[in-house]
Amino acid sequence: MSKQTACPVLYSFRRCPYAMRARMALLASGMDVELREVVLRDKPQSMIDASPKATVPVLILPDGSVIDESLEIMVWALAENDPEKWLEPESGTLEDMLALISQNDGPFKHHLDRYKYFNRYEDADPAEHRRDAEKILNRLDGRLAVGKYLFGTRPALADFAIAPFVRQFANTDRDAFDAAPFVHLQRWLDDFLNSRWFANAMVKYDQWHEGDEPVIFKAA
């Protein structure tokens, strides 16, 4: 029990791309984490108390400090232990990867939301936002024509931080995505979807309730 109480606690939602990438980085770090699966319509008060913005993921460290931004969770976990060298890309630097991720988290996510969830935005034209998102994907496709992954011949932080959002875009209209001229991007996404990191991160867990026996999320 002492080992369990020493684990960081992760509030997560399986299908959220932000929580997805946080889970993959925690798996890659080899760190044991207590996973608390959240239903977004029924968020636990303990998560809201820890992070009033009440969005997943939320990581509570053993010392009580809170990290509630997914990219920060990724970098923190990998700074603790990075056996796969996700923070050390084969080409470029961590700063280069963070710059590319910012394009995903900013402009691409803006267009993705208005393409996938256009009913939530007044006057959003989903076709227009799909085209604008595809311009960004075209640049990724160009990078992937040069190297198997975004920063060389092995995957690194940028691949796992960006792929969940490309997956979400692709799944909005899979036929349209498959018909698009993104040969390298499509291959890269398939590699991601078939990776052990994605498979292990997407294991289903029941909704967590206060008082439940801890569920330990681990890479083994």
C-alpha cells in the first residue's frame, strides 16, 4: 500500500487527445501512476478542487503539487525518466519539437474544433476549417517525406504529442482523410495507431469514484 500512496494521481478521460498524450508519456517514463478515469459529465469534486479549470488531464504529485496541462505532464514525466529518448530527437532539439507542437495546439486545434464540432461555433464553416487544417497537415506530410517520424527515424515527443489530434481529424471523416494526398502522414498515423504506446494508453477503465480501490496504470 505504501507504494500505491506514493504514486502520482492522474485524472484522465480515455478519449481526450490531451489526456491520451499525457498517458503515453507516463507509460514511456515507466512511472507507476494511480489512474482515475473521469466521466466529463460527472467530474469528481476532488479533481475540481485540485484544478479549478476542471479539464483533463490533471496530475497530482506525491508532494501535493498539481500539473494540469498535458504537455507539461509529458515533459515532467520524461524529465524524470526518458528511456526512449523522447526528449532527445534524432534531428533538431526539444525547442524545435515544442515549436511544432505549438502549431498543433494552436492553429491546428482551432481548425480541428471548428471542423469536428462546427455546431458549437457560430458561423463556423466546417469545409473551410477542414481546408485550413489540411494546409497544416500538408506541412507535416512534407516533414514525414524526409524522415520516418517528425524529427528523424525514431519517434519522439512531437510525434506522440501531435498524433492524437491528427487521429481525431482523420476520424471526423475517415474516407476524406484516406482520399487526401497525405501518403506519409497516413503511414505515420497508422504506425502510431499500431504502436504499443497507443494500445496501452487506450485500455478501458471504469469510471473512478471516491473510495474505489486504486488502479495502477503502468507500462509493464
